[in-house]
Amino acid sequence: MIKSIIGGFILSFILLLACTIANVNLETVFLAAFIILVGLAIIISGAAVSGDRMRANLAAESKTDKKWRITNSINLMLAATPVLGVFLLIHYFI
């Protein structure tokens, strides 16, 4: 899980460098990256489906599939946290 947070900081640094070099609006890029990471986490976790479909998916999947799904959703959310932090810093202080 620490690797995910470090990956989020590395992603933030790469985005910051790329936006600075390309002279692109930082807020827009960081917000888009945050929305993409959170959206992927929601899709992988299955939280965006109805209750009946979620119940059917949970009954049909194996323990390894469930562990993979939960672990990757948490990792994506943890990677999105530093991106959100940098976005807030840019929004309020720059």
C-alpha cells in the first residue's frame, strides 16, 4: 500500500513536470487525473452497479478474484490521494 502512495507522488511529479514544460493548466490536468483514478477504482470495485448485480457478482467470484478486486481498488484510491493533495495545493496556493 505504501507503494501505491509513492506511485501517486511519482505520478504527481511527472504530471507537474509535463504541465510545466507544455505550459498547460495544472488544475485541469490534476483534476482529470484524480477523476480517472477514482473512476477506475469505482469500476474495479463494482460499486457502481445495482445491489442485485453486486450480489450476483459476489456469489460467482472466487476468493482470489475478490482479493484482487479489493486490493486494486484500494491501491488506486491510495494513488489518487497525493494527486488530490497536489491539486488542492495548486488550487489554493498558486
